[in-house]
Amino acid sequence: MEVTFYGHSCFQVKISNKTILFDPFITPNDLAKSVDISSIKPDYILLSHGHQDHMADVELIYKNCEPTLVASFEITTWFEGKGIDKNHPMNIGGKKEFEFGTVKMVNAIHSSTLPDGSGGGNPTGFVVQSKEKTFYYAGDTALHYDMKLIKDQYDLDVAFMPMGDNFTMGIEDAIKAAEFTGVSKIIGMHYDTFPFIVIDHDRAVEQAKDAGIELILMKIGQTINL
């Protein structure tokens, strides 16, 4: 599984010969100015919720390569009004088999308002299960007990977790979330983009290490293989 970080909570995952893009927020992100968005051509875009800092570049990328948009019913309906009709609506607790594997939409504790102020449904996370790897993309969330259900149902290889605090979990709760979900490797997201969520990288990595967790804080534009 190949993972590329485009800043904030935006990751590209290549798995089972398909490319998935999560929560594209690139062009408005000053930290991601080096990213050439025209080179990003996913087969699927998965959106965790309706906030601008997770979906700002959906329309631009869709015009470039017409990927399938997977998100809550409210979000896919909203984008249909913008001409994005290649989509698959889901809701929490549901799962669907796609070309690359199975996606289950899971609970997240946050909020979800679309850019025009309309409701974006419930915020969500995703568990992606494929022949290569199984991973959890938590979205924007607080720590919650439903994460334990993921451990009961899946054998995760890695989890993508927010850790900027203030709007989401901080590093302490992300470590607890790793325990709840049964992972020993987490990839951090939703940190440093804004002053409210700047973190101490070295301290976060050390805290995770002390808890027996490998924390990966990727550089923007970096690609790793898992």
C-alpha cells in the first residue's frame, strides 16, 4: 500500500491497483503550495465530512479526472447540485464493496456543515479492507468508545488519526484510540495547518513511543510504502 501525504488530512492511498484520495484540501493550504494538484488523478475521493478544510478541492479534481465521490448522502447530494453526479452515498454503519475492497462508514464525533451553511449529515470515518491492507481513516473526531467495535470486527494494519487537538483528538487521545482499535502504527493528520492545531512533533512521537505506538508524521509530498 502506497501512501502520499498532501497536507492537513489529505492522503492518497494506492491499493489493489486503484487510487483513493481522502479529504482534499490542498490549494487553500499555504503549507501545501509545492503540491501540483493537476497531477493528482484518483479513481475515488472519500470525504469524511462537510467542512471546507476537507473538501475544498473536490470540484477541481473531479473536473480533471472524474473520480467516484464517496461520502454521506447529504454531501453527495450537495455536490450533485454542482454537477458531480458520479458518486456513491453512504451512511454510518453501512459498507460497500468497491473495486479496491470494502469500505465501511463508521462513527466520528465532530460536526459537519457545508460551505454554504447547509447540513452535511453526520461526520464519519472509514475502515477500508482490501487484499493488501486494512486501515482506519478516522476523519475529524474525538476519542469515543465506538472505536472498540472496530477492533472487534477488523484486524487493522494502520490507522490515520487526527492529533492537532482543539478541534479533534490530541496526541494523548490518539494514543488511546490506537489502543481501542488495536493498532501499533498510526499516521498523524489534522495538525500544524492552523495556529490552533500546531503540535510539537518530537514530543508527540516520543509520547507515542512510550506507549508502544509507532507514530508517523509525514512531510507534505512524501510517499511511503506500508
